[in-house]
Amino acid sequence: MNFPPNVIPLGNHYTTRILFDCEDFLLAEKPEGIPVHETKDPNRLDFTRLLANQLKIPELRTVNRLDLGTSGIVLLGKNKDKNLELDQLLKNAEKTYIFLCDGIPNWKEYRMECFIKDGNKQVSIVRSGGKKAITEFTILGSDEKMNVSFGLANILTGRRHQIRVMLSSLGFPVLGDTLYGKKESREKRMYLHAFRFSFTDLQGQNHMVDTGVPSDWFVRMPSISKSQIPKTNRL
């Protein structure tokens, strides 16, 4: 099988792209439908181990986590001596996601602040006892006939399922999210993607990396365009 330039085959029909690479870490694009790191089942394939085997970097470490159905940018460390520095790099980075949601919000921009409490398989929004979560949402376009909207989420905190539970609570769950949205979904995937990662590297240089919009999203909502996404970098 022939793959486009910069595309790395991982096996089992999964592929990735290396978006940024340096001595201590790299940024790679995780496909949807595969765990980002090792699970309780040692025989289950995961993105980090497949990539580590392909690149021959056995010590490759997942720094940030994406849900099983979420695709997009993952930060992976190459050097265990830099673990603390990479954790801080992640904390200071600007992380931007794109999504398709069910419905058409009556707002274009919405900043949501709440408290999120962890549960077993899902999280919940609570009045007390949780951790503060902040997300800035922007609706970039809508299709009234399909009753679907294309949006951007800039997360200012990194809580588990943060974007998913917030959009659900607002009444516009992520398409294909059977945990916080419609339990019976005919969607081919969950439409949430870690699109942009803006960061300062360990030498103090600023960078902004993005992936483009996944090709299968144009099938689900043909009117979306990467040009709708603001080109901003707060660093």
C-alpha cells in the first residue's frame, strides 16, 4: 500500500503524521478509534506503543491524553529526564479543538466555567467538590438542514471529557458521542479533534502546529472549511 508523504503506517489500517519533532519530544496526529496509551488489556493496540515501535523509540511517553474517539495532536516525550519540563510545556500550551455538534446554538461565542467531578466512566458538572474547568467555544458555521454546527473549543484547563460534558450540558452534544449525547448513534465516529497546539519549546522558541480538518468531516458536513478557523496564537 502506498501512503502520502509524511504519513506513517502504524498497522491495522491506522496511520499518523509527525507534525513536530525535536530531540526531547514530538507531536503526532492520533487517529480516532484507538486508545492513546496502554490500557488494562496488554493485548489491545494503542497509539503510543504502535508509534514507538515504528520509530524505534521504546521510551516514548504520552504527555497529553485524548479520548478513544477523539483524534488529533498528541505530545509525546522521548527523554524521561525531561518529563517535568514537558508536563510544564503542556500546561502552558494553548490547546484548540474543533468539533461538530448536534443542533444550532443561539450564540456564536460562549465562555463556560464550571466544576467537573470525575466518575468511573464519565464525569459530571457539579456545584462543589469538583475541579474548575474553563472552555471558550466559538461556532464557525451551521447547516440548518442537517441541524449540525461546526465549532472551535479553546480549553483553558485540561479536565477529563471537558469539552464533551460542557457541550452536552449546553444542549449541543458532540456528534457521535454516545456517552454524553445520543445513546443510539449512527455516526461513523465522534467528531472531536485536537486541531491546534501552540507552545514554547524547551529552548524558549514559540511554535504553532495544526493538523487541518480531518477529511471525513467534509462528508458529514460539506460546508465546513479550514478557512473558517481563526489563525490566532496567544503566545
